[in-house]
Amino acid sequence: MHYPTHCLGLLTGVTRERIRRVSCLGWGGGRPWFDDNDYNNPFWNQCALMQTDKGHMVLYNVFRLVGGHGECARLFG
């Protein structure tokens, strides 16, 4: 996963926890107008399950090719 700072900034700023473990899947590609990007990232959609240094779980999604707009963050617990 490339450049997840926007959504993770809320989590790390509020809880002061740091991400320690990550499992990420990406899909999509084959679109010339998207494949040529600054991060050399072949995936336009990505989903990551993360664990913080205090053992909490974080689910983070980046969907660059969907119908929705904007960013959303929700904290539970």
C-alpha cells in the first residue's frame, strides 16, 4: 500500500498508537491513465488489515476507482 497517511493520520494522532503489522491486498490495473503514477503502484484499489503497537485492529481501504468521493474516517471502541 502506498501513501496511506491521510486516513492513518487520524488514528495515530488521536490514539498515539503506531502501526506494527500489515496485511494488504490490491487489485485493479491495466488502465494506462492510472498505471502511470508517482508511486509506481499498479493497484487502484487496496484493502489493508493492520495491528497497532497496543494490539488494536485497523481496517484501511483505498478505493481510487469507485463512484464515491471524498474521505471518511470512523473510530469505534
